[in-house]
Amino acid sequence: PPLFRYVASHQLQTNTDRMASDMQYARSVAISDGQTISFAATGSGYTATNLISGQVIRDVDFDEGLALEADTTVRLYPWGMADDAVFSLSSAAGTYQLSLLPTGIVEVAIQ
């Protein structure tokens, strides 16, 4: 049992870190390309898409057993700002909260 808890906890942390990194990457693409990027998260994963070209920048499915509490879509703007939102990613091991601030910075906290 302790090994299963460790694996579940590691899986949750890894997926949370990947999502935070992908949000930051989408922000950097928005700035470098001078175009708005949509970051749409659902219960099973997320997609980052260039709104003008339709190009998908990231398309990720969460590992089995992980889920986002609510579907949320935000925009990352070419000037570095973003729509603010809170994403709660959870599994049997717990919940991590990702906060996308209006400044475009992503903060991660354990709930």
C-alpha cells in the first residue's frame, strides 16, 4: 500500500508540473508569435491552441485516475497577460491547485 500511495502521489505531482509548464510555454508562444493562445482544460486533459491559425500547441490527456474539477478555458495574450483562473487537479492521492494569475504567472499549491 505505501508504494501505491507513492506512485499515485508522484503521478499527481508530475501531471501538475507538466500542466504548469505547458501553461508557461503557451504564454511564451503567445508573446513570441504576437498572437493569443487559448488554453482549454477539461476533466480528462487540456489543449493549447493558437486562436488565429488554429495550430494546436499542446494536447495532453491526464493519466488514468486524475481529473480536473471543472472545465476551464483561458486566453494567454501577446503582451504576457492572461485571464485569471484556478485549476484543481486531483486523484486519490490528493489535490493540487494551479492558479493562473492575470500577469501570466502560474502558481502551484497543494490543497
